[in-house]
Amino acid sequence: MSIMKYLLGIDLGTSGTKTVLFDVTGAAIASSTVEYPMYQPQNGWAEQDPEDWINAAFETIRAVLAKSGIDPKDIAGIGISGQMHGLVMLDEPNRPLRRSIIWCDQRTAAECEEIHARVGKDRLIEITANPALTGFTASKILWVRNNEPEIYAKCRHILLPKDYLRFRLTGEYATEVSDASGMQLLDVPNRRWSDEVLQALEIDPAFLGKVYESVEITGYVTEEAAQATGLAVSTPVVGGAGDNAAAAVGTGVVTDGSAFTTIGTSGVVYAHTSNISIDKKGRVHTFCCAVPGAWHVMGVTQGAGLSLQWFRNNFCSVEIEEAKKRGVDPYVVMDEKAAEVPVGANRLLYLPYLMGERTPHLDPDCRGVFFGLSAIHTRKDMIRAVMEGVTYSLKDCYDILKEMGVEFSEMYACGGGGTSPLWRQMMADVYGCPVRTVRSKEGPALGAAILAAVGTGLYPDVKTACDAMVKSNPQQDPIPENTAKYAEYHKLYQSLYISLKDRYKELAAL
């Protein structure tokens, strides 16, 4: 290539939008982030203004172009990743009819029951690969129809957050399979809208955009968008992906046998599979992934990094103080303390159910527990127990994926918790498989850029692009004697939920 080509990855997140310019080797050239608010008009509700996303995206694109000083014509393509499940409703002149109801909104319990009644729960899982969930888009559409009929009557188009940005860049109503999988309107095994679900829910198929694969070109930058952003007219925009699917590409988890664990506020164990596998009990999500013709299966533990953050905020003033003096992150000091404690935290177990649990229990009533607390235990034992408890919870997710026939032999670690060498070693020991990290911290934005590289022909397929653009650090191998010890503790950990299940219900009823 005589002229250097560049790729733009835009990640439309919940707290802000980040735009990163990459070269064809995956090196980040320039990046910019703009944050925006989330509105909570009532307890359990969560909304954002779609115009905030557009302003943030356009501002970060302009900033990245200015910082890098490149010619916008040298951008080969644009990929977009974003928060999933959010509902954007447009009227006839394409104006948003209301604020977007986003992924973490919990108002739609009645609509989920309505969906199960209209479609049938088992049939819904067969078609959409998931039970009706409050977070998903279909229940939000029904909520607007049931509660704001005058708004619903004006609706002409329904888009997801990143797809509204795509519309503003290209003028096209389009989505792609990974994000559409989280709407509960897609036939996930066949990668197309489900006529059966749309009929049962009485949603007009004309409201929905065209469904593409993640690497396909969905449109081109318009004159209007070029003026607003500084991009070149006719720059191709590919399908892109939902945030987790984009993170998988940015981590190189794009072939059978590979998986990643994210320890953010919640924890995710995500595995790639060429053969669709659906959990009939609905404990894990199955979605189309960003690799054409493949899927991913994902277990979610609600209180992962959240557990350690909660413990830090309430009990670790000494560690926070020490971290200040040394100029390091408090988690670094907490890691050092936990590393002084042996495997099993001196017979102390922690159940990380601060926010109820999704995988494997689907139980909103279960709550956190320290089990085995005695007078010998100190704060550092408790820090270690929290980290181990979260790891056991992730192992529960890991085991369900294995039970479903999804095989993987290597694990990547991402998210804030993934930066802790101690936590990665725990994962390697508890999972019994090597754990590694990637050098880039740009996850979803890099994944989106890689998809753009494939869509515009710079690489022949996603795997080849990842091999060229994603760089890994050396792996951490499991320590066999630790694996054996953790297995005993994990067995006891699993029995505690069974013992407490009915007590949790009683507690919730008090």
C-alpha cells in the first residue's frame, strides 16, 4: 500500500462515546471521548437523549481528525459499536419521538409477561435464543405502545443506539446481526427478522431497518454528515457490532476454542462458536456474533467488579490512604494484601450476589454472603475471599457454556478486574486453563475498526484481520495444586446457594 490507510472505530457507550483512529496494524493514532448524562425519571428507569449521542460522536470525530492531522480521504472505512438494546423511535420526518429507553431500564416486567403470553416462552427461546428480558428492546416497544399510545401512533422507524448514529452518518435505516440479536425480534438461528414474533407482538416489520452481517457495508457518509464531522463524503460505514461482540473482535476471540472473561461492574464469560447452542433454561444469552455465520454464548454474573468496589468503598480506608501516599490505585494495594493470603482465604467464602444473580441462578432475590467468618480473619482475608467468590461465580458461567457443548481452551481477560495479575492467576487456577490479555485497551472501538477493515477489503476475513491487528501479552498458566484446592472450595460455594435459596425468598418477603 503506497498511501497509508486508516480506520475509524466509534464506540457509543452508556457513559460516553469514544472515537479512535487506527492504522491497518491496529495501532491507535488518536482518540477522543465525550460523556453525557443518563436520566432516571423514576426508580428503575434509565433513559438517554439520542441527540447527546450524535453530538458526542460528531465532536469526537472532529477531535480525532484534528489531533491526527490525516487527510479524511485516507480513512478506508468506519465501524460502530455500542450499548445494546436501547429503543430509538423516529417519526415521519426522522426526529426522535422521545428519549431512548436504554439497556439497564427495568420498567417492562408486565410487557415481558405479555411477550411470553403472545409468543409462548419455550417458542420465544427457540426463535430468539433468550427468554423475554426487561433489558431487551421488544418489551420496551410494547411499554411505549401500552403507556404512551400517542407517541407509538407517530412511530415510523425503530433503531438501536449505534444504528441511530449510522442513520445520521449515512441516511440508511440498518442494523447488523449481533446488536439485532438483543432486540428479541430476530430469528437468531437464521439471522433475520422473525415474522412469527413480529406478528405475535403486532409490530410492523416496516419499522425495522435492514439486517446486515457485521462486516458488510451498510451505507456511505452523506454530504450533510461530512459537513458536520469533517469526514470525506462517501466514506463506507460497515455494520459494526454490539459492545460485547465488538469487544470479542478487539480481543481476537473470533474462532472456535477461544473465549474471554470481562470483570467490569458485572462479569461476562463469552465464548465463540460456529454451531449455534441455546440454553433451554435461559440462563445464558446466545447471540449472532460479528463473524459471519457464527454465534456467541455469554454468561453474566451481576456483582463482579462491583463486589470489590463495594468492599473498597466501605472497608478499605487504610488501603485507600496508603495508595494515595504511594501514588497508586487502591486496587493495587488491595491486590498486594490479598496475595499474602493462601488459596481459600483461610476457609472464608464470599457469595457475590449483591444485585441478585443472572447466571446460573436467574434469581433476583439472592444476596451477598460471607460464610465461615471467624475471629482469625482480617480485612486482607476478606479482600481475597471477595476476589475468589467472584471467580467461582464466573466458573459457574464457564461450566454452563461447557455443558452446552461450547468448547474453548484459551481465555482472555478484560475489564478493570482483568488488569489484576492476581485475579488473572485465580481465573487460570479456577478454570484450569491459560489466561492472557491483549495489549490494546481499546476493545470495542478496535473491534469496530477491524470489522471496517474487512468490509472495505483491507483484509479477507475477520480472523486474518485480528491476527494482524490484535497483539497479545504472554499467558498465565494454571498452578495445578491451586486448581485442586479451588475445586474443593468451589464445590462448597455451589452448595451454599442451594442451602440458602428458600431463605432468600423469606428475606425478600420480610
